[in-house]
Amino acid sequence: MPRSNVFEFACRDEPRCEICPLSCVQSGVAVRIKKLCATPEIQNRLRELGLGEDQIIKLLTSQTNFICQVCNARLAISQQLAQLILVEPLRPAVV
């Protein structure tokens, strides 16, 4: 299955998605970054900004730009960049 079709499938089944691009996440949802699918240079820059693997972030808005809350800071990224950041939803704590 081509990569774009995998992302489109993940977006359609968002409530059940295990790992999907940040661009498919609804606003207000907290997720954990699982993989950066960018060039090594961009991966390094994202990690410097706090968007590294296993980091928990919250997507605040997903309109023209994607605004994420990372470590009490807000960062705006493009849709193209949000598609390269694969995330998984946080599981609720078992009480």
C-alpha cells in the first residue's frame, strides 16, 4: 500500500488509529510522538524544538498551521511537517 494511502486510511479510522500522522489528530487531543519520517536534518531540528520520539504533546489547533503545546511552550508547524510526525493516542490510566 503506498504511503499516502496508509495515511488516508489512518485519517478515516482516526478514533481507532494506533499510529497516524499528527495532521490527522483532532484539536485538543494529547498524543505521544512515535516516529519522525523526515530527513535527518529536519529530524534533528524537531528534536531540538522538543518534538522528539516519546514526547507527549497536545494539539491545540489544526487550521492553517498546527499549534502544539510542548513542555509548556506553543509551537506552530505546517501541515506538511505535521504529516511527517507519526503519533499515537495516549491511553487513559487504569484505576
